[in-house]
Amino acid sequence: MKGRPASLLVVDDEAMNRDMVSRRLLRQGCYTVDVAASGEQALRMVQNNSYDLVLLDQMMPGLNGMEVLARIRQRHEPLQLPVIMVTALADSKHIIDALQCGANDYITKPLDFPVALARLEAQLSRKWAEEDLRESQERYALAARGANDGIWDWNLKAGAIYYSARWIAVLGHEVEEISGRPEEWFERVHPDDAARLEAELSAHRDGITDHFHSEHRLRHKDGSFRWVLTRGLASRDTDGRAIRMAGSLTDITEGKVADALTGLPNRLLFTERLSRSIRRAHERGPSYAVLFLDVDRFKGVNDSLGHLVGDQLLIGICQRLENCLCSSDPMTRAKHDPTLSRLGGDEFGVLLEAVGCRSDAELVAERILNALRLPLQLEGRNVYATVSIGIALGNEIYTSPDEVVRDADTAMYHAKLQGGSRVAVFDSEMRNRAMARLRIESDLREAIERNEFRLQYQPVISLESLRIVGFEALLRWSHPVMGMVAPIEFVSIAEEVNLMSIIGAWVLEEACRDASRWPAQEGAAPPFVSVNVSAKHLLCGSLVAEVDRVLAKFALTPEQLRIEVTETALIGDLEIAEEVVLQLKERGVLVSIDDFGTGYAGLQYLRKLPVSTLKIDSSFVALMNDGEETFPQAIVTLAHGLGLNVVAEGIESAEDLQRLQHMMCELGQGFYFAHPLDPEKIAAYLRAPANNPGNAD
Ligand code: C2E
Ligand code: MG
Ligand code: MG
């Protein structure tokens, strides 16, 4: 290449020749020139310097040019160090000898300098081109290695593909496991992507596109699918026919559209496709559905068998789902063109197209449940995995994917509440409930500061004397918009968001404050206040101290306070519950078991816990009107056998009362005596003559 600097060595035993040639070369302005007067000197100089080209006189005393050339070629390739022979012997034998010996070219003496220069430049150009090529190849190899790309090189004529080690590694294989057949690639392509890839390849092969570019999924050795981006370029013969195609392969599974664990489209891609369906629904009417799947008890698997097994389980489920939606059920695939996606954690989404009616979507959901009935094999174990499925059917109202997914999620939650491994279809009632729930959750956090909680008190009556012995404190929430909210609407939510201990502490203090103002009735102890305590509050570790504090603060005797806990709260952590109940008992604060018989607890715990009272749930009392007295009677008998008292809840009539009196049930409460009362009405109520039954509120 003209103008590119080069360092030259001129070897000639005749000083005049050396001088003349070197001076003329120097005059070109881009060459540095050294001279050597003998073959021996030339070899030394070649060894100690790095020349770009040697002009070598063939005829020299001592080591002649041919011998010097032979020695140079032992260490330097012709393209690396070109040697041009300068010869006075222009016969072909000498020339052939020189070329065979590794000379790059020859020029004859006397020198025609412009010709000599042209030949020298031609040799240098080749050398530079070769060096540039090698450099760029090295650079490319380095870049490819750095970019973590695989390389493929497809000889279209021979039908063979070279796959680089990295290409092979992307699919989890060892080099020796993959041959040079094109099928190694194409047989691994996801069935959904195969036709598209084929079209993209032939478009470039046929010269329609100037690059080959394709994103598709390839099956990994572990059975999952990886998303890859493949780019390539064809080289063509003079007729424009592609004879070779080569390019790169990049694993884009993680970043772009796919879930790294399962290779499924991730939430992003799912959302994209769902947006498309929503847009189409606005143009042509809704015809899509989203199935939201959540693995039942997945946390249990993760916690007990470890995260690796958890991951394997998700992969296993994903394969079943793919199988069920695509391969084994061509009908579903053809009809609904399902998009299966991992939305995160143990949640999967399925987008169905062409859903004519609700039962279309339900049918697919049932198929999914069925596909998961057989156990998965994980590390030699049989693991049963079921899912809860919520369905949201497309409508004209949805404008964003989030809304659809949210509703499907809400429906899934309902399916889960009903025990899991089932399907629920979203309806507006669920939405209302979900909205109310959300609102309650956020409003609850401020309700305490805003002083929105209230207590009402329902009298507890001695069924023998029909006198008031105490009151049960019942919590209400005076919501600024919703009005008075019953505890059933918010207590379990408050419990879930860990607010119930704080609210419970408020209830305890407030109830004791009110109780401290209740006058004792003639000849009787002051009425007790019975406070409901939630599971978390019971187990949180501070309840006993709170009790001590409020009793002291309001100067109440321990007998003036009772605590009610449900069976389910007790069995959450029986050891701690036992300890807390014991400490309360030691202080003289009695503990009742509320809603007895409605939980799932066995009776075992009753032997351990030092409780004093069982409360018969109002549902059992209500049964008595149908002549069903077995349960209340059994509970009374059981309680008395254990030395416990009984409080019957939900006494609504004189008949209820009589029956319970007959069973020797000690205490009772219910609308028959009184509805829950506001605190300011209690004093008057207590003063009312004899608190006649039926005289209440
Ligand atoms: P519970 O402790 O079993 O309370 C008795 C429930 O029965 C009360 O409902 C009461 O109003 C209702 N009731 C009273 N008499 C009758 C009757 O004759 N017939 C019928 N059918 N029902 C009657 P409420 O006030 O809605 O409370 C519901 C539940 O909320 C309570 O059931 C209790 O489990 C919980 N709760 C109430 N206040 C609190 C509290 O301060 N803390 C906690 N953790 N839970 C509370
Ligand atoms: Mg209660
Ligand atoms: Mg109860």
C-alpha cells in the first residue's frame, strides 16, 4: 500500500548498487532502509530487526542469495517477510529456483527502478492486506468471545454447518455431542418458531433481505427452551446464488422476552401480546381470555425440598403446560393460539385467542388441571403439583393488560380460597370485593390514628339467674365513607397485614377503660369485660404485659377481664399459646375458647390448655330450631366433664334459652337479651329493673 511506512533491508555486495537503491527508496519518503553487504550480515540483521521486506541480491560471495533466502524462510513465512530476489541471471531456471525456494518475486539487474518499486509495493500491499485480515479476524474472535456469541458457518453446497464451541454451549451441550448437520440446529427449533425461521432464512438466501436476522427458541439439553438471536450473511457465486452463510448466535433468553428458568415468554412479552388482543377486541369485539395460574403450596416445596427442586418443579410444570396447550392438543393450539408465559415466581399466564364463550376458556383450564394430575418425577421422588386457575374473559371495558391480569389474579385467589386445584372465572362481584379489600387494607393503616375504631358491648347473662355477669367487647370500624364496618369485613385483613396486634392493644385498653366505669350490681361482683384476641396478638409476645399494664392502669381486678381466643389461634403455635394462657391464668384472667367446634382443631389441645370456658358458636344454637340439639348438648357435656363453663352465643328466642337452661349451660348471650350496645348505654342498661330478658335495647 503506497504511503504506508515500511522498513526495508537491501542486501548487495556491491556498494554502488546498495547506495543507489537505498537512496532512491529513501526518496519515496515512507521507507526506512538498512543495507547489508553480505549474506551473513543480512541474516544477522534480519534476526535482530523486524523488516517488512528484503531486497536480496542473488549473486554474492560467501553465502549467496539463495542460501540466505533458504535460511530466512526457516523462520519467516513469505507473507510475513517478503523477499524479492535481485538477479543478473534472468534465465528461467534461476527464477524458478528462487520462487520455489520461497522468494516472493524477482527483479533483474540492471534495475529498472520504477518496475522494481512497483513490484516491491505489490508485495508490501499483500503483506499489509494479510496482516489486516489476520488482525480483524483476531479482533472478531476476541469480540465474539467477549460478547459471548456463538458462531455458525453453513456450507450450503455441502449441506454442512460448523458450530462454534460457544454456539454448542448455549444449548447446554459438549462439542462432541453436536455434529455438523444442519438438523442439529433446525430440529431444536420450537415448533411455534420453525415456520418463521424458515421464512427468514429463505428470504435472505433468495436475496430478498440483505441480512439474515431471526429470533427464535431452541431446545436446551435440559428440555427447556432458550431464546436466541441469530444473525448472518450469505456469500454468493457470480450468479448471485448463496453458497455459504455464516453468522452469530446470541442467547437473549434472559434479557429480552423470555423467562430464564423455563424459556417461556416472560411477563413483558405476555403483556405485549395481551395489548394486541385488547386492541383487537376494541376493533372487532372481545374474543380473548387470560388464565392466571398459581402453583398450590409452592412455598412448601421450596422450603422443604430446596430451591433447586423448586426450580425443577417449575420446569416440570411448564413442560406439562406446554404439552397440554400445544403439542398434545393440536385443537387448542389451532383454535386458541395460546401464549403460555411465566409471569413470575410460581405464576403462569395463558392468553387464549378466539374464545367464543366462557366455557371455551373453562375447558382449557380443566385440561390444564387434568394434565397436572399425574405426579412429576423430581430427583427420584414423586411430587404432586396442582395449580389454582383464575380466568378473566376479555371485554370492551379493559384498556390495559394490567387490568386483565389483575382480574384473572383475583379469580385465581378465589379458586385458591376454595382449596386450590380448581378454576374460578372472574365476575364483577369479585371485583367489588377485591376493591373493597384493597380499600380496607389501605384505610386500616390510618384508622387507628384517626380514631375510627369503636367498641360495642353485648351483655353476657347467667342463664340461671338471668342477671348480667359481664359484657363481650365487639369491635366496629366507623369508616368515613363506608359507615359502620363489621369486624368480619376487616379483622382477617388486619390480621394478614399485621395490624391486628396494634388494633388488639387498643381494644384491650379501651375495653378495660369502659369496664372500670361499670357499676357493680347489688350483691354481685362487677361485670367482667370479655375481649376477643386474634391469633397473632395472642402469639406476639406482648399480650401478658399489656394485660398487666391495663389492669393496673384502670385498677381492675383480674376477674373483671376475660380473654376470648378461637381454636385456630390456639393451634397456630400450641406451645406459645399454652404458655400465654397459663400466664393469664396465673394472674386470674380467665380464657375462653370462642366459636368452639367450628375450627379444625382436634380435641387434644383441650387437655393441655388451662382455659376456663367454651363458647358454643351461634351456628350450633341456631340448629336447635331444627330439632338438632346434639352439638350444644355434646359441648356442654364435654365442657362439664373437663370442669369448664359454657357460654352459649346467639340466643335469639325464649325457646333457645329454655333448651340451654335445660342443658345446664351456665352463661349466654344473644339478641334475645340484647344486641351489642354502645358504651354510653351500658350504665343505663345495668340500672334497668332486673334486666328482664326481652327488656333489652
Ligand atoms: P364472636 O366473638 O363470636 O362474637 C359474637 C358475634 O355474634 C358478634 O358479631 C355478635 O354481634 C354476634 N351476635 C350476638 N348476638 C347474636 C345473635 O343472637 N345471633 C347472631 N346470629 N349473632 C349474634 P360481630 O360483632 O359481628 O363480631 C364477629 C366476630 O368478629 C366476633 O365473633 C369475633 O370473632 C370478631 N371480633 C369482634 N371484635 C373483635 C375484636 O376486638 N378483636 C378480634 N380479634 N376479633 C373480634
Ligand atoms: Mg367472641
Ligand atoms: Mg363466637
